[in-house]
Amino acid sequence: MNQLPPPKPLSFEGNVAENWRRWIQQFSLNLYLNATGFDKKPAQIQCSTLLSAAGEEALEIFNTWFGITDADKVKIDVVIRKFQ
């Protein structure tokens, strides 16, 4: 069921920490990833899905991360922790 739309892009306005908490809850925690079957896909696809759904601003932030290896950039748990 990949026709379920992803959450709206992550908002960097107002309380960003609260926006992130709500957004990641919609995206993971057995919601969007589970409902679409992406939770069964390789971590690299999950990361790509997260970054695509989070929007351009989130991708810009991801592109500025230093001290994270290319191998870690495709691990969903690492990417989520880094955004937190």
C-alpha cells in the first residue's frame, strides 16, 4: 500500500523540537513506514524515504552534517538520532 501519502514536510518554524517529535511519530513508530511496508525495506531506502518526506530544509541540514560516515548516513536509527 504505497499510495498512502507521507506526512507533510517537517516544519522548521516555531517550536522545532515539538515539530520534530510529532513528525517523526507520524513517519515511524509503526505508522507511515509500517503502513506502506517501508519498514521491511533496507535501511538505505528507509533513510531516503525519510529525507524525501521531511522536505528540502531537512535535506539541507542533513547535507551539513560533519563527523558522520557515509555508512551511517544510510542507517535509519542513526539519521533519526542525528536529527534529534
